[in-house]
Amino acid sequence: MNRNKELAKNTLIIFIGTIFTKLITFFLLPLYTSILSTEEYGIVDLFNTLISLIIPLISLKIEEGTFRYLIKYRDDSKKQKEVLTTSLFFNLAITIICLIIFLAINKLINIKYKTYFVIAVIVTNISTYLLQCARGLGNNTKYSVAGVVMSLFTIFFNILFLVILKFNVIGMFLGTILGNVFCIIYLVFSLKIYKYLAPKSFNKKILKDLLKYSMPLIASSLSWWVFSSSDRLIVSNALGLSANGILSISYKFSTIYIIIYNIFNTSWTESVAIHINDKDIDNYFNSIFSMAFKFFLALGLCIIMSMPIVFKIMINSKFYQAYYLVPFMMIASICQAVVGMVSASYIAKNDTKPIAYTAILSAIINVVIHLLLINSVGLYAAAISTLASYLFFSIFRIVDVKRKYINIKVKFNFILTMLIMVSIMMLCYYNNSIYIKIVGMIFAIIYSLIINKNSFDKIKNYASKKLESIDR
């Protein structure tokens, strides 16, 4: 299959299976923020934050190695069985050991909701692993359906426990746990994962290769956690849980952006891994990278400029301070998208060490700036530090990949024009006049259409050819 068609097909499958349920979750924000106090929402957010910290430490990112090596051995069923048996047995062994440790010291831990937390960590770890197995085996449809299953059951149980049974915080915890449980059940039986498992297929060399690949990604994951989560811990400690609840709301709009981006990046990473040794990889990479960046830049700017209307509709007024943080978080997310797209080349080359050390360096920048500014500018410290570190991160990754693997073409005229347009839009966003804000919205729409004209033309031509072939 043509590379572009293959990328488009996989992206579409994952899009269909992901976007609608994620949007439902997003549009339930008014429900969640009306029922939960700012402090309760801050607790739930902290709960999810700590889960994302613990899982890479428990799993040793073995799921990422499993995904990469399943792609490598996609035409070798024996090797696939060895990869799956080895990785699953290792993951389950680590999980059981951690559970035994928790049970042994349980009475010494005086933390509220600790049992819910441990159960959530276990089921999230297993579902994450199985999702990567689905991707590695080339079952993107089942990967997407699993995401739908998880989201729908999480939403169902959240509504049941919050609205009907009034469980509040515990209800949100139970929704997360049960959503992951149903995802696990679906994947085990749809992938027939048990058919790949055999004790004789356990391979120490495979385990060594998997860990060699995946362990540098632990540092990278922890750095991503610092980016997304240390801000919340610092704010909770310095400004209180209510402030953390406001901060978490400011992330929600950039989160929906990243969800959309990750749909593309899931397919993009696989495509680059498969085609990294093609002779024209530079042209292929630059072509897709340019189109994708312009699309996600336009999407981010349009989301920002829609906030004067959307934020008041979506979010309860007690969280309104978050409105002023949204542009910082969204522009940081655009930089994050650049980081992800460029980093696909590291994954393709099985070179995960640079992913670790560049992520660590950027995370340190994030924490240092936040700590320096938190007492003087309050919540804005989180926004400024996140934006500054992601900007550094994206520039560093582009330079490094350009030097090592792919000759990424950087068009400075486009960058200069982009910076001017973004500056104009930000001036409109923070102006008190609704008319000026509307002007900003118009600027965002026009600019987005202009920079994506070539992509629209290609889609139009492709659609015309398809219609002509149907008529024949």
C-alpha cells in the first residue's frame, strides 16, 4: 500500500475509534465541574497525575519495547510469540511483586484513597500494555475499539457514581478503574492474547533487548510527567488544591488538542518505523511533517481564539481564572506536537537514549523556572515554565534529528510570519473588548486557511479522482 494512503488509513481508523468518545468526555466537563468542588477536582487530578508517575516505574516501559519489536517481527509469528510471552510474563511478575509490597506495608501508609489508587495503577498498567500489543500486531481497528470501550464505560460509571449515587471523588476513581477493566477484557478476547502465550517461548535474550530499548524511555516518561504533572504538585503545595483545580481546567483544552494530535502521531510513529530505511525518507518525512505541523498549528490557534465564547459555555464561573492560562498551555502543546513528530525518527532507529536525556534536560528547565516564579506570579508560573521548556524541547529535538538522521527543512520566512500572526492573536485574546476578540478569531481562521491551502488542494484533487473513478 502507498505510504501516504497507509498513514491516512491508520489515522482515520484511530480517529474514528478515539475522537468521539474523547469529545464526549470533554463535553462532560460542565457536569464534573458543577458537581465537584475545586478542591475535589484537584484531588481527582492529583490522583491521575500520580498514576502517570508510578506506571513507568512499575512497567519499566516494557510495553513500548513490545510495540517496537512486534513491528520488527511482524512477519515472524514465532518471534512475535516470544516477544509477547516474555514481555507479558515480565510485566505481570513486576506487578505482582509491587502488589505484595503494598499489602505488606499497607497498614503503615496513612493516605486516603490508597486502595483505589493501587487498583487503578494495576489495571491501567495492564490495559496500556495490551493496547500497545494491539498496535504492534497491526490491529489498529481493535486498538481503536478498545479505546472506545474504555471511554464509554468510564463515562457511564462516572455518571452513575457522580449523578445518581453521589459518590463524588470515589465515583471518579471507580469510573477510571472499571473503564480500564472492560478495556482489558475486550483486548484479551479480541486479540486472543492467550494464543500467543507459552512458557517455552520465554526468551531471556528478547527480554534483554526489550529492556535495552525501553528502559531509557522511563527517564523520558518521568520527564513527560514532570512537564504535565510537577506543575500540579508545585501549585498544590504552594497555592493549595483549589488553585490546582483551576490549573487542571486550563489544561483541558490543550488536552483535547493533544488527543487529536496523538491520533495522528500513533500512525505516524508506526509509519516512520516501517519506512525509515527507504531511500527517499527525507522527502517523505519533510512532506508529511510540513503538512501536519501547519494543520496542528492552525488547530491550536483556532482553539485559542474560540475561548472567549467556548470557555464561558463549557466551564463553571468558579474556574474562570483558568481562561487566562489557556493560550500558554495551547502554544506549549503545539511545541509538544513538534517534539512528538520529530521523535518518531528516534523510535524508528531504536535509539531511545537521546529521547531520555533531552526530555530530562527540558523537565529540569520546567521545574526550575516554575520554582523561581511561583511566589511572584502565582498560577502563571506553571504556564510560563511549561511553554518555555516545550519551546526549548522542540528546538533541541529538531536540531538533533537534523544532525543525526533526517535533513529536516526549516523555513525561516514561515516561522517569522507565524510569530507575527500569533502575537497579533494574543493581543486580541487578552483585550477586554469583545469586538477585538472577534477580530482575533477572524485572523485565526483566515491564517489557518492560507497556510493549509496546499493540503486542501490535495484533498480536493484526491476526492475528485475518487468520484471520477466511481462514475466510470
